[in-house]
Amino acid sequence: MFRWIISKFIASKKTNKMANITLGGAPVETIGNLPSVGSKAPKFKLTGTDLSEKSTNDYKGSRLVLSIFPSVGTGVCAQSIRTFNKKASELENTKVLCISKDLPFAMASFCGAEGIENVESLSDYKTGDFGKAYGLTIKNGAFETLLSRC
């Protein structure tokens, strides 16, 4: 179990509203509520850059940091991976998972070109179940069906 730290998002615990976010100055919604701070994170199955299946069970015994973003093809998302890669080398018993709906090939190419070795890139491209379970799939706007940054 790990605790959620959510920033830059507005989520109401008292109503059944969707999470409201802003992308490029435009308001958009996710398909559900973001998990509340301190709640147990839903289990997941994602795809690694080598096309292997990765699940919650693969990380038992480690603390997890989930860096979730729309696409490595955007400047902000790419910079977040670079930043987490630098910080991850300083963390004990902690794995940093960078998660998007990008194809594993694109993520592997980016990480190889950038020398990213301290984080693990995972994709929700096959089923979208991760985004649904966590309430992070963007419901409308230009990034519709991608994962919200958090």
C-alpha cells in the first residue's frame, strides 16, 4: 500500500463530481474522482517498454512513486521524466514508475535517447484499465482518453 499525493487537481470528496483539471489553459474533466489522500491504491496491470506485463505484485516490498502524465511527446511530460530520473537515484527502497498511454516503443526510445535509467516507464495503452481504476482518464478536450498528469 502507498499513499497518494495529488497536486494541481481539484477533487471533491463530498460530491460525485469528476476531477477538474486545466490543460493549456482549457478546463477538462477526468472520467472519475481521483483517489483520496491516504486511500489504498487500486491494483494495476501495465505494459513495460519490453512489452512485459507489470502488476502491483511486481513491486511488493518497495515504496512506489507514480508519475502519471499524458504523453512523453510533450515538453512538460518529458521534463518530468528527466526530473524524476535524477531524484530517483537518491531514494532508498523506492521505485519511480512513469505511467502514460504512450506506446512502449516510444517510451523506450525516449528513455534510451535521454539516458533515463533510474525510473521505470509503463504504459496503459492496451486496456486503459489503469486510468479507469484511478479516475485519471481525460474525458474531454484535446487530450481525451489520455491520462491526467499527477
